[in-house]
Amino acid sequence: MRLILTAILVVTPLCGLGYGMDIDITVLNSFTCPYAQEIKGLDYIEGETAITFASNLDDLLYTCDAEDGTYIDDLELSYTGNPHPFGVCYDDNDYVHVNDYSQNDIHWNNYSSWDDYSNPSDNKGSGMDFDGTYIWETYWTDGVYRFFPDGSGAEFFYTDEVTTQMSGLAVFPYNSNLGIMVATHGNLIFYFYEFDGSSTTYLGNANCPLIASQSRGLTYSQERGTFFWSYAVGGVDWISELGIDFNYTAVQPASLGDIKAIFH
């Protein structure tokens, strides 16, 4: 049974664009994964009601049930060096990619072995996501990269409004464009951007809906129209499912729960 927590609405005005915006965040469900020592980056597996996440302390990628965190499977991070994973995403071949903040490479697995390619974010990348063509990845406090799943074609976009090191990143359909949501390690704020294919526009920010000691990974589920967020509360790591609505004062409100786009 899904655990429904009390909804917490976070209202943040969007300034400087000529109209206001309320970003409403509702906590739909929360769970822990007691078999894992840590939960960092997340990626939702469409069609399987499952989430893959990185555990730095276990040197494993775990896959769990997206409803209650029940263990499904794990994959050993057996690439060369001392694994310090954070960001996780699957590409259009269902190959998993994971960055590592102790190395300058992204590692990927084709179900038989690990290989790697140079990371455009070097060792300053954290959250990652895949939009069906490009991998998106945070770069420190400065911005986000997008690149093909072999590291080529890298393009950089500034996130000037973010003032501390970014952690999680999720991409999602927004106004027929691409939405980008980022979290930060050090403060409990989510930042939102719209990407029109060539440039990013800042949409606004919202406080994280729960008190946490650290904010970590993000992922978006197309089939559910919701986000998942990983975070730490003291010595316990959690995952919460979030419903997020963007409500404008000057245009028709848009709910992510109603917007459907083709994402892998």
C-alpha cells in the first residue's frame, strides 16, 4: 500500500519574467532501503516500477521497487580504481552509465563488462539523466553539460542562480520543451530550468519539502508523471516520490502529472 504523507506546498515567486509562478511540491510516498549503506544518484526504469541508485559505501548500483524500496538486484562497480559513484542513468540501449567523483571518466556497462569514456564534467559531476538522445550532467556550482552517451558533442549551459555544489539532476517534459531540475548538496532548494533546444531559461526554485541533512539524487518517471528524490536524515537515507505542479498567474497552469512526452 502506498504511504501518503501530508502534502507540503512550497510557493516561490518567479521574479523578473513579468509574471508570477508557484511551484507546488507534494510528498506522495517515502521509503528507506535498509540493505544499502547509502543512496546517491537515481534513475527510474520505465515500465518496471523500479529505480536504480548508486551506493558509494557499498561500491554497488542497486535496483529497488519504486513503491516501497524492496531490493530487486545489484551490479558491482568493478571498474578500475576506487569507485566513488554518484550519478546514474540508462541510455537508449538500456546500458547503465555512472560517473565517479574520484575519477575523470564516466563508466558504462553493456551487461558483460565495464568500459569508460572521458567525462565532460571531469570529477566535478554529480547528478545525471538521459533525455532520449543526450546525457545531462551537473558541473560543480556552475552549470550543466549535455553530451552523447560516448562523451562526444558536449555543450555547456550556465545555472547562474545556483550558488552551491549541485547534486541531483532530472530532465522532464515541459511546455513542449525540456525541463531541468537540479538539487544541491548543501542547501535544501530545488532549481528549475527550461531548455528550448539551444538555451536555458530559469523558471524558479522551491524549498525541498522535507527536512534533511543532505539532498542527493533526482529522477523523473514519465509513466507516473512524478519525481523521485534521495536524501539523508541523520544516518538514514530515504527516497521520496514527489508530485510537482507549476502554476502561473498569467498563463494556463501546467501539471507534470498531465504532461506526457516520449522519454526513454
